[in-house]
Amino acid sequence: MAGIGGAETTGRKVRWSLLNAVVVVYALFPVLWIVSLSFKSKATLADGNFIPREWTLENYRAIFSTTEFVRALVNSIGIALIATAVAVVFGTMAAYAIARLDFPGKRVLVGVSLLIAMFPQISLVSPLFEIERSLGLFDTWPGLILPYITFALPLAIYTLSAFFREIPWELEKAAKMDGATPGQAFRRVIAPLAAPGVFTTAILVFIFCWNDFLFAISLTSTEASRTVPVALSFFTGSSQFEDPTGSVAAAAVVITIPIILFVLFFQRRIVAGLTSGAVKG
Amino acid sequence: MAEIVLDKVSKQYPDGAVAVRDVDIQIADGEFIILVGPSGCGKSTTLNMIAGLEDITSGELRIGGERVNERAPKDRDIAMVFQSYALYPHMTVKENMAFPLRLAKVDNATVEKKVKEAAEILDLTQHLDRKPSNLSGGQRQRVAMGRAIVRNPKAFLMDEPLSNLDAKLRVQMRTSVSRLQKQLGTTTVYVTHDQTEAMTLGDRVVVMRGGAVQQIGAPQYLYDHPANLFVAGFIGSPAMNFVPAGLENGTLRSPLGDIPLTARVRSMLEAADAPREVIVGLRPEHFEDARLVDEAVRDSGVTFTSQVDVLESMGSDKFAYFTLSGEQATSEELAELAADAGSADVPGSGVALVTRLSAASSATQGEQAEIWFDADKVQLFDPATGRNLTYAGE
């Protein structure tokens, strides 16, 4: 493309770069502000400077010295990982069936899962609260994992069935002819090809679980299962007159890190065009 | 290696559509058999039923004497080459070819050895570590073949394996497929819609139409003795010429002129209880420039004069195209063949005729030419049933 159109292309490039820069700054500015706040000392917290005049790690030291935050971090990581794993495994199987098979009630299944995804979560909070209390699930890990799976599954099924539909069916027939059982064909041919889809779905589901506040605040009451977003809202200073802004900012930065790591780690595996070359192409 | 027997095999879909109807084929051990027909004739369905990828509604399929209707594809010990090749994109060429052996839990040393052998046969040795996406069409096709041959299956099934290659490569691969099959001596069922592949590759050809077998036989036999109008029109390129004619007092009145019935044709017509209106079939090579025909031979044929529409000189022969006045031959079979060839919409009044003349012919485009043909070579068909009235077969 380079060189074609000369000045016009350059002009377009500049315009697009400018627009991109505006969008990126708009999106990242609040994040950077939080980062900045987290490094400020108590005295300079409200001075309105973007770049801290006094750098300090005091806020980080403070949040990690409380069991409240560390425990919440463990809860968050544990609950999000388990919910993601379960949702992806079941989602993969369901999506495969939806993409490949014609079974009675398929449309109903797809419709219902779409319905669940659209259901306002707030309307389920009170019933779930009552159900979990009577079942003894209230304020436990499973008590959060179960609703997370419920809402993550439709998302997983939708994303994954789109990926499965992209995989040529002939590959599966070829595997069968090569002597594979249906299970082997799925594990050794279909699943590896669907891997980018599985990782994409895993990221989406993990982010959904990690960010949830509504269920986490309604269905937990102690450190036993309280996740970071909720713990954050319970942050207070050491006295009631102290402003917890610095600690909240530090905690907010800390809980962003796993998401970034998760995305960076799996992004490398999301290689587009993995199926090219399977069929004539 | 084994013989494959299809005994009244039928396929009916749940919606009631019948894809394959009472197919009887006996494929001998080591035989190379071709299923050919226009799209939708049931040839691929038949192949998938042999493979086990589709259920058999009724009838029996036997491989090596055993009924295999209920067996899963993996338990039938047959390999298949797909039209799209269906290579596993996440595996290298080597892994692709080793895959069937790995599934069969063959030990590593044997896998290495067999893959190496297959790669040598198919000239893939230097590509073993590449992924399918980095291979050319021809190489991918060879990998697909390699994956089929590594485990010495009882039979090969090939579903239009060459149709994705460009014309030149296709001719080249055609000979290598043929050579490979002879070398391995494995029973092979090959599906194609290309009659040239059918003629050149197979020991025997099965022509199918609308889910039913039309005729089974050696390529040359089908060419010389088609059982019906459909086979006659499908086999051969350029196709057989069809001209309507009326039978009157032992003479055929046709746009080509009056064709006297030879003793051979006459006796067959009597035996076949022929209708009065028939379709005359004549292969392009049965025509010749009248000037190049010996006087002695000339009397046994018919001569007509017409204007040459188009003359194509191939160097070795000349193809002369004519349009004769009169009605076109019409029948269900011919309409279907025309639709398959995509020529159904080509407007044309009169009878189109293709003739293959010697290179020495002096026929010129736009000029009148005198053309001769051998009256004993005519094949006569019943327009209503499509049956070949001059068929001397079983």
C-alpha cells in the first residue's frame, strides 16, 4: 500500500493516528489517574497534580499488610479460575453439539441460553440470596461460582459455537476414517483447532467473574468468600476521619494486574487463521 | 485388501428423499472402480456409505465377505481421500501421515519407517516438517494420499481427489494415482464427475443417475456399447451426436439424410421391438470428410452436405461443427445431460452436430463440406425410455 496515493495516504494516516490517540487517551486517562493516586502520599493526595510530587509505596504496603485484602485477592483468583474452567469445559461441549448436531430442542436450548444472558441479574439477587441461605451455600466459594457459571455459560456457548462452525466438518470425517473414535476425533483434531476460541472465551469469562460486584456483595458476608471488588468497597482508613482513597487506588491497581497478565498470556495463543491449509484454501 | 460388495444398497433420508436406490456393485480385490455421474446422482452418498460416514437404509455392504453395515468407519479398515484433502492444519505433514498409525497404537519405529516409505513413494520427503498451509495444492493432495496409504488399508475411497487442482496438474496427478494404485494393488473406489477421469483411470466404470446405476463396465465397453441414452451422452468428449429419426420401410429418415439399416442393426431393432420414432446416436469420430473416403467404403455409409459453422484444427484432427435443419432430439436423459453440462440455456435451433475429421480434410469454415459416415456405426435409442435399441450387451 505504501506509496500509493502519496499525499492523500499520508493525510489519512495522520487523521487516523490523531483519532486513535484521542480514543486511547480518553480510555486510559482514568486508569493512569488511579495509578498516580496510588503512588501519592497522604499529604499530597488531593493536590490535583497528575504526576505525584512525592512518590511512595506506602499505600501498597498498607493494603498487603491487612488480611482483609490478601484474603479477598485469594478468593477472587480462586473463584474466577474455577468458574472459568467449568464454564469453558461445559461451554465447549455444548457449543460443539450445537454447531455439529441436529438434535430435537436445539433451537430451544440456544434460545434459553440467550434468555439467561439477557436476564437482569439484579432481579435474581434476592431469590438467590434466599436459596443459598437455605442450602448453606451463602458466603461460600460455590455460592459465587455457581451463579457465575450460570451467566458465563451462555457467553461461552455463543462464542465457542461460532468458532466450531468455522472448522471444516470434513476434518472430523477424515479423523474417523483414520481410525479415531468420536472422542479421539474431538480431542486430537477438533479441540486443538478450536483452541483460539477456547482461549478467547476463557478470557471473556474470567473478566466477567473477576469484575462482578453485584453477586459478590449480595452473596457474601465475611472474608471467607468476599472478592476484591467487594473488599475494596469495605476499605476504611485506620480511623473514621482518615480518607482511604490511597488504599483504594492501590487495590484498584493491584486487581487490574491479573487481568492484564491473563490477557497477555492467552493472547499469544489466539493465532488467527490457524485453520488455513486444512481444506483447499 | 479385500473385495467390496454392495447388495441392493439404498439410502433414504428422514425427509423421504431417496439418494441411492438398490445399488448392486461387486468390486473385485485389487480392482480400481470409478463411480461417475452428474452432481446429485448419488455417487458421493454411495462412497460415504462404503466408508461408514452415512448409514445404509437398506441392503447389505460386505467388505472381505463380512457384513459391515453396522460397523463404525474406524472398524472397517478403509482409508479415504477427500475432495478438500481435509489435512489437519495443526499438524506437520509427517504428523498428518502418522496420525492413523498413532491411533492404531503402532510403535514409534514402525511409524517412522512407514511414514518414510510413503513419503518416498509420493515424493514428500523434503516437506515432512512443513505445515499444510505452506504446501501447494498438488503437495497437499499428495499428503492426503500419503495419509491413506501408510496403514495398508483394505481399500481406498477417493472422493473427487483431483477436482481442486488446476488442469495441467490434474492430468499429471491422474497418471500418478493410476500408477500408485497399480503399484499397491489395493481395491479402490473413486468418485468423479469428470468422464475423462472415469475413462482413463478405472478398470471398470459405474455410471450413476438419480441414485440408480445405469451401467457397469470397462471404459471402452461403455464407450462402444452404452446401455442407454444417458450413458451414451455422458461418456465421451466431445459427446455423442443425437439426431431424431423416423423408421420407415427399413430406412431411417433423419436430418442427416436417409440412413439405410444394415443387416446387423435391422436384426437388433426387430429383437428390441423398436418404436417408429427413434434417436440416432453417432460418435464424432465416425464421421469423415467424404473426399478422403475410398470409393469402395463409401457405399456402406451415408454422405451429406452442409455448411461448416466452426472449424477447430487440433493439429492431429479437425473438429467441424454443423447445424442441420430439423428438430432437436428430445428426451428426459438428454435434458438432464444438457443441464449438467450447463448448456441447457444455450439457444440454438436445428440439430447441432460435432464431427471429427482427419487433419488432411479440406473443410473450411463457412464453406459447404461433404461429410460421410458409416451407417453400421449408428446406435439407436428409444426416446421414451432411453434404452439402447442396438445394445448387444448382457
